[in-house]
Amino acid sequence: MTTVDLPLLPLGRGADPLSERGVECPGDLPPASDPALVARARAAKDALGERVFVLGHHYQRDEVIAFADVTGDSFKLAREAAARPQAEYIVFCGVHFMAESADILTTPEQQVVLPDLAAGCSMADMARLAQVEDAWDALADAGVVDSVVPVTYMNSSADIKAFCGRNGGVVCTSSNAEVALEWAFEQKPDAKVLFFPDQHLGRNTAVLQLGLSLDDCVVWNPLRPHGGLTPEQLRAAKMILWQGHCSVHGRFSPDVVDELRASVPGINILVHPECRHEVVTKADLVGSTEFIIKTIEAAPAGSSWAIGTELNLVKRLADAHPDKQIVFLDKTVCYCSTMNRIDLPHLVWALESLAQGTVVNRIEVDPETQRWALVALERMLALPGR
């Protein structure tokens, strides 16, 4: 995550009554790359033709999104890649775990490329396989592991997904977390869920959608012995939440929500479920990235919105809907710095290398990890409504 304190600036292109009330939010992003690169990217992509399929996550820069064949969230993009077996090269403009998911779901003949290997995910990195295996052993020592069903968010590494596959668990997305948790609680008598790596999505789903209480949830700290929890706490808990979070969504503050409501009557607060519980409970609407986009598209002209998700997407929504007043739910520029590592120079380099016959930055998941990760993903695909 990168944050920069700036003078408050209007976000959208159109008239902004929010700014007239002093409720302005920053919208300055890093400048676009050298325009001459646009022609090079277009030439390389044209030379490759249908051999290449470029995926662009919603949080990517506009200059990268311009070359995406499909935009979407991480799982949608991975499935789009799998649906195009004729594409020899999948260039994934996102982060590492997303490219892994694409490699798992595509054919062995397809090669997945990540334009910059430094594009990782801090949330995914908060749950390492060795840590999760240690936690599983500790749960066994506490005498509760036979009741535990592991559920991992899509924003996790392939080996974490494989862990869930091996241990009777499932993968979930922000849009189907409720259904995934319902499934998990049906798997065993007195079932408990070990949910990782994002504690906020797990807590918000369990409490606000399944009706559990905050007391039913405990937080497992992987840096403390036994997660910092007693056997009694583990036996009483229904949700064991991994102490992980999104460095962008975790920044949004309930205080800003209160300030906006006081300053702008009728403003709608729209946030992602990776936000903290105290922010989500103050919001008007909560949902996945796709839900946020569809909500703004369907909103009436003249309506006012404060959106709590990654700034690239919020800025793009504001530009696309100048008839609505859209602001960022923070007072500082806050974009995902790892997503922003995929810039136009890296994309040009990857495309030109492929056009010249050189595969760079290929992402490959080993067969055993792929096998078990696919088990967990297929369990998710079998859930109702997915």
C-alpha cells in the first residue's frame, strides 16, 4: 500500500457539490507512462493476435486497463482465461496469487505471465503455508481440529488453497463467502471454521450475514504461541479468524463516514467487505468489487457516493459517471502499491518479449499443489449460486 497526504482534491470530472461543502477527496495518481509506449504495446499485442489474452484486474492503472481483453476480479479473470484455450499466453495484469489461480485453471499448454514478479499481495503474504500448518498442529493439540473446516479467501497463495483442498476445506470469494461458510458449517457436527487470510471478510460475513455474534469469533495470531488463544477459547469459538487484512481496505475509518454523513445529507456509503467491522456496520451498502461497480452503474443521476475500495477503481468510476458525485472514503491517496507495479513499461516488455518468442515471468504451480488447490476451487464452484 502507498499513501500520500495531499491537499484535498475533487475526484470526478463533473460538477461536484461535495467539494463545495468542503468534502473533497484526493484523486491524484501517478502520471501515465511515456505515451510512446502505447504504440509499442499495441504493435506487440497486434503481432501476437489471438495467441495472447490480456487480463486486467479492476485495481490496475488506466494505462494498463486500456490493453486488457477482459477486466474483472481475480476469480472472474482466471475463469475467463480458462475459457480461452486457444490463447497460448495469458498475461495477467494483477498480482501473484491471481496469476497462480489462472495457471491452476488453464490447460498445461497455456503459459501465464505476470509482467512484474514484484506484484504480490500483502494480505496473501500474511498466511504462509508453514504458519497455517503450525496452526493446524496447535488446533490438534488443543483437541479441536476434528471439528475445524478450513476456508481460504481467494486472495491467498496456491499452497494455501491446496491446504484447504487436502483438509476438507474450500475457497471463497467476497461475493460467495456467505454460501461458503454455510457449506463449511454443514460439514461436521459442532463445526468450526478456520478462516484466512482476511479476518475482516470472515468476521463481517459471519456476523452480518450468518447471524453469529462477535463473541463467536476469535483471532488467531500466527506470531504468538497457539495463536495467542487458550484451548477454552478455541473450544467456545465458531470462527477462528486469521490475523490478516488488506492494507488498503483496512485504512478506511468510521470517523470519515461520520464526517461525510454530517456534511452531505443523503450521501451513500458503499464499501468492500474487507473493510473493518466498524466501517462496514456504518455503511449503507457492502459488497464485492463487481457489486460496487454495478451499484454505481445503476445509481440515479445526481446521487452522492463515498466508496471504500481501491483508489484506481474509485477514480475510474468517478470518471465514467460524471452525472454522479463520487468521492473516495479516505482523506489521503491510498492505492494498492503492488497492483500498481504492473505499469505500461512492464506490460510492453512482457508483450514484446512474447512477440519475439521469449516467455518472461512465467507463473507455474507445481502439479501436486495444483491438484489439491483445484479440489478446493471445485468445491467452491459446486456451491449453490456459483
